[in-house]
Amino acid sequence: MVKALEGVKILDFTHVQSGPTCTQLLAWFGADVIKVERPGSGDITRGQLIDVPGADSLYFTMLNHNKRSITLDTKNPQGKRVLEEMVKTCDVMVENFAPGVLDRMGFTWERIQELNPRMIVASIKGFGPGPYEDCKVYENVAQCTGGSASTTGFRDGLPLVTGAQIGDSGTGLHLALGIVTALYQRTHTGRGQKVTCAMQDGVLNLCRVKLRDQQRLDHGPLEEYSQFGEGIPFGDAVPRAGNDSGGGQPGRILKCKGWETDPNAYIYFITQAPVWEAICDVIGEPGWKTDPLFAKPKARLPRLNQIFERIEHWTMSKTKFEAMEILNQYDIPCGPILSMKELAEDESLRATGTIVEVDHPVRGKYLSVGNPIKLSDSPTEVVRSPLLGEHTEEVLTQVLKFDPKAIDEIKASGALGDTGRLAAE
Ligand code: COA
């Protein structure tokens, strides 16, 4: 079966997390992703958080499936020659270098256009144009500057970063959408274009509801925030809302049976208005269905603590899975707090390929998150990440069509690294 992006060639000049998540998705959709790595070391994550000595780290393997790897010193003139051929041959270049790096390498937008006017150049930077545009940025910097940290955590505690990598993987996702959109536009215009996504912007996009609340603050307190019921005045910026739900339906994380010893024995419980009567029946408070203090959503807002305490009394008598099963019979929205261990062992996630077991020649079997986006006509087969420079020879000959003499010259220059030079000697 032909894959959705079959025939699209990607010059993958990405590293660490944000860029690689983007190109991995494109590879899963069938693009030929050729990762250009620095000879000797490669993507820095290959050697970060090592768990199996001598093997590429899980950090690297889990972000670089289905790609080919070529080692190339792009500051070496022969390396530049190879990169130029790649620019001419590929449809998209994806990069997430620090600002200015690509220009310093000699690959400005103008130069790339000269080489290939159809090329789409997709970049992730920490910030867009403005006071911080030259800064190097990592995940938590983006979470902090994009509005996530100031709105995460409890009102009386520190700002918090989240475990979900919304700055890196989130921006990678945004960029992937920009790339396929530009590829589509190119089918009409025949021209490439620049696609850029700043991590701050990506995080802010995911914090859209908090900018909504910032403006609502001008018109009075945010009544669905627990703080309102607790009688604590609001300041001039959106506060941290603990585990309050982001929508208009009050929700909390509540203890379940076993919480004393199991750090994940909790359930998220939403007191959604349309199922309020069912909630009252389930927790054993049928009187609340008609009691004017509880019957209507607005009346409940000032007494959410009392309500959730009562609901928690009920959830503590059930395991999180029992509670999930019972509540779902009444369409009461809830979600058990699943640990990474539980997710790794989840059979349904394995069955859909969202959790996959991959075999690697050096590290052996490991688990990864597969493609969360399912296309019925373009199923994803997760293929292990490449070893450093595994496909250098193959790309030079088959993709870039260098003849043996040219390959010898390139190898002799050291542009492919020591292995290449030795092979030529
Ligand atoms: N051959 C030769 N040189 C290479 C090369 C190759 N194959 N690949 C990279 N380099 C060089 C670059 O040319 C650059 O050299 P220069 O500074 O002399 O111009 C150098 O490697 C370092 O690149 P840089 O991107 O600055 O890496 P870094 O490790 O210093 O910074 C980041 C890492 C992630 C902070 C930075 O790349 C960045 O801010 N990226 C944008 C935001 C981003 O994606 N952040 C999230 C990462 S998960």
C-alpha cells in the first residue's frame, strides 16, 4: 500500500527533541527522512541519559524511528557539496538549530531557493522575531515563556512545568502540520516557502483557554475556579488553578481506594451539568438533585469543596478502575490517573500500535510510543532508529547519485568523518 507521504524526501537537519518529533511523524506517514548528523557524535541525544552502555539512548531511539542517517560535516567544503545536492534533491528541509546557524553554514533562504525553488524550509526556534529571537531555548524555557508554567500548579505554590513535552513535541507537531500544508500549497504554486514555528508560540497556542480566561477576568471573577468558592480574590493575571478543569465544568482529582500507598490511586472526576442527577444517585446524595443549594450549576460553584469532598468519600471506597467502570455506565466523565507502568502494559494501546515494541540491533527490545495519528489508508509500521551514519553510503550513491570518484573525494576530505576517510585510504 502506498503511504500518504510516499515520494516526499526530507532533509532532516534536526536534533534533540522538537525537530526530531516532527520528522519522525513525517517518516511514519511515508516520507523518506534522511537525517544529517555530525560525524563522530551525531545528534547529541544519542549519548544522553544512557541506560545500556554502548547503545543509542532511548531518548534518541524513541524520537528517530523510520529515518535514515548520514554523517556529514557541513562546514567542510565537500560536506557542503553533499548538502547542496541534498537541497536540490529533497522537498523539505527541517531544522531546529539555534538562530543564525544555518546562515553561518552558508545555507541562507536565498541560497536554498537558488538551489531549489521548490524547497520548503521548516524551522523551529525558541522565539519569533522580538526581544528574545536570538535565545537558545529548551522545553521548560518554552513552557515558562509560553504561559503554561504561570497557569499550572496550585495557587499558593510555585509555577510548575508539566511532564507533557508541549514545548518540544508540541512544537514539532505544529511544524509537521505547517510542512504538509506547504507541500499541499506547492502542488498549486510550484514554489517552496518558509515554515517557522516558535516554541513560545506553540505553547501559547496550547494555552489558548488561559488567554480566554485572562480576558474574562476583566468582567469579574472566574467562577468555575475553586478559588472563587473559597472566597479568595483574583489578581490581575490568570491564577494557577490546581486541578480545576479548563472548561466550564468543574472537575478535580480525587482519591481512590489505595491512595495511602499508591501515588496514582486517583481519578479525575467532572461534575458535568447534564449528568448531575446521575452523580447524586451514584454517590448517595439523591437530595442534591432538588436542593436549591446544589441543583443548578451556578448554585454549586461556591460550594465545590463541599461537593468534591462528598464525591471523594465515594471514590475512596472504589479502586480507580472500579470507579471508572461505574461512572461510565452513567456517562459521567472521569479518568483514572494512569501511571507510565500501567500505560506500558496496556493491552489496548499495544493492539492499536500506540505502544509498540521495537527491536534494536544493539540495545535489543524496547518500548516506544508509536504513531498516535491513525490513517486508514496509510498505516504506520514503526522501524527502529538508524545507527549513526548507517545510510551514508546508500544515500550518496542511490539518492544523490554521486559516482565512485566523487564519493572517494568526499571521503578523503573527511566530510563524512574518520570512517569515511579511512575507507578511502
Ligand atoms: N556539521 C558541522 N557542524 C554542525 C553540524 C554538522 N553536521 N550540525 C550542527 N553543526 C554546528 C552548527 O553549525 C553550529 O555551529 P555554529 O554555532 O558555529 O554556527 C553548532 O553545531 C551548534 O548548533 P546549535 O543549534 O547552536 O546547537 P546547541 O547544542 O548549541 O544548541 C539548542 C541546542 C537546542 C539550544 C539550539 O539548537 C536551539 O535553540 N534550537 C532552536 C530551539 C529548539 O529546537 N529547542 C529545543 C530543542 S529540543
